[in-house]
Amino acid sequence: MKTKLTINDIARLANVSKKTVSRVINESPRVRSETRERIKAIIAEHDFSPDLQARALAFRRSFLVAMIYDNPSPQYVVNMQRGILDTLEDTSFQLVVRPCDRNAPRFYEAMQAFLEQQRLFGAILPPSVSEDEKVTELLRSVNCPYVRIASVVLDEPDRMIWTHDAEGAAQAARHIAKLGHTRIAHIRGPDMFRSSHERLRGFELGLAEHDLTLAPDMVVEGGYTFDSGVECARLLLAKPDRPTAIFAGNDEMALGIYQAAREMKLRVPYDISVVGFDDTPIASRISPTLTTVQLPIREMGKSAAEMLLAPPDAPKPTEPISFMPKIVVRESTAKLAK
């Protein structure tokens, strides 16, 4: 059997130091291009793969990247995972998916135990975990790098992905207003989600541009889930002065509106126009196709992982990475019938 080469053997064959080989393996820019190519050729020729345990000991942490989330929308979670994996592909890093419940009595104790046991390379925090300052304090206490994805800027630029949710909701409001609707409702997300507040705020601002307001009884709180969308839509559509258009805080709840409308023999969009948020894959597959605010969730996950894996000596960004939402108009909205 062939003897497995070590990093010292690769260094000897390339006539460089072990440190230089290590830099090439870890994609550090501090190696001349010709030296880098020579080392990579030797690594490929000898089918060399670094010892992950040895590397973990050298770095005093594992090669695990965690996605820590408390998000009830399964499609959002799947798309975020795919984006992170796009970046981790062909690297030594592995993704650990850690669901959690921020309302659990021992949430912070469980999170601290998880961080201490795993000795993560880093963590990616989608909403609403990204909005929890105690979680980021725990990450800093164990010297674990992290990237937050949030609707507003909450941290230093090299730790932030900013999604501008308020602007996306304002676009939804403008679209509905231009179609002539005046009895308009909003199914918002859970109160503990900052995105829920930002989407409500942006929606109200967009309506105000057209001299429209949301009546208090036309705003109901859902849970970013399909079932909560059904329940909230039943309440709204049962009103004597039922709305002619509803903006849902995410696509899951928007699909719940479809279900409630069918139960009440109402047609989308002829009797009720519906707008969602996120543009998950189901939005373009359901009938009628869903008008929604697009956030490139997969790209957001990819960028968060790239930020986390950036070499320590790479220039730090001076502004957060931004993803600006945009409305995608499909079949679920129509002009108000005269």
C-alpha cells in the first residue's frame, strides 16, 4: 500500500516551508502565484489531503460551520443551506445545521453547551437568531466568528448581511395601491422577528405615498407558517368589509391565504389579490402564480459563508453586504374591479 504523504513531505517535494504549504491549503493570498501553482500540482499528483484533525488542533477549532436558526419557514431554511453549501463545496469545511427555539426556557444554556462542545470554525445566523444580542455575546465569549443576516444593520460590516426588508414591503404597498385597492390588509410575522416589524413599517410607508393607511383591525399577527396564514386570512376574509388585497409577511402565509380563499369560495386574484415575501420556489409553481417580494436567500447564504471563510488578512469591508429586494409581479394580483 502507498504511504500517505504528510504536509512535511509536500513541503520537501516543493522545496518550500511547511507554513507555505499550509497557506496554500487554506487559500491564503500571501503566496506567489507560481509557488502556489507548483504546490497545488504536487498536491494533485500525490492525491494529498490534509489531516483534518491535525488542522483542527493547529487552529484550535474544528472545520465545522454552523447555521443556527429559529425560522418556521422550511423553504427559507433549505434555500439558506443550499447557498452556504455552494461556498463550502470543494473545501474542507462541513455544514452543521442547528435548529433552536428562542422561547425555550434553557435556550441560552443549550446554545452555550453546543458552542463549547463543537468548537466551531464559525457560525451563520439567519433571522431571528441574528437579532439576538445574547447569542452573539456567547459566540464572542468562545471566540467563534459569525455572520448575521438581518433586515437592519446590527453589527460591524464584516459580520453583516443586510436585506432591506422595509424597502421590499414598500414595493409591495406601491404595487397594490397602483392597482386601485384601498381596503388593504397585512398578515405580519411574529412580534419577536425584527423582519416582521420592518416589513410592517415599510408597507405602511409605501401606502402613505399613495395617501393610504392600514386600519388597525386589518393587521393580524401570524407565525410565518402556512397554518397561521390560513387562520389569519379566515379572520380577515370573514369581515363584512373584507379586504380586496392582502400582503403576507412571507410566502408560507401567502399560500395560507389561498387556502382560506378557496374555503370561502373566493377567487385569487379576482376577489382577493395576494402578495407574499421571499419568492421561494413554490411562488412560481402554484396556480395562480404568486406575486411576491424577491429576496435571493440562496445568494445571501452563499455570501455569508464567503464572508466567514475570508482569510484573516483579507481587507475588511467598510459597508455591510446588501441584498436589495424587488417585487416580482405574477398572477395573484389584479386591478380592483369597478
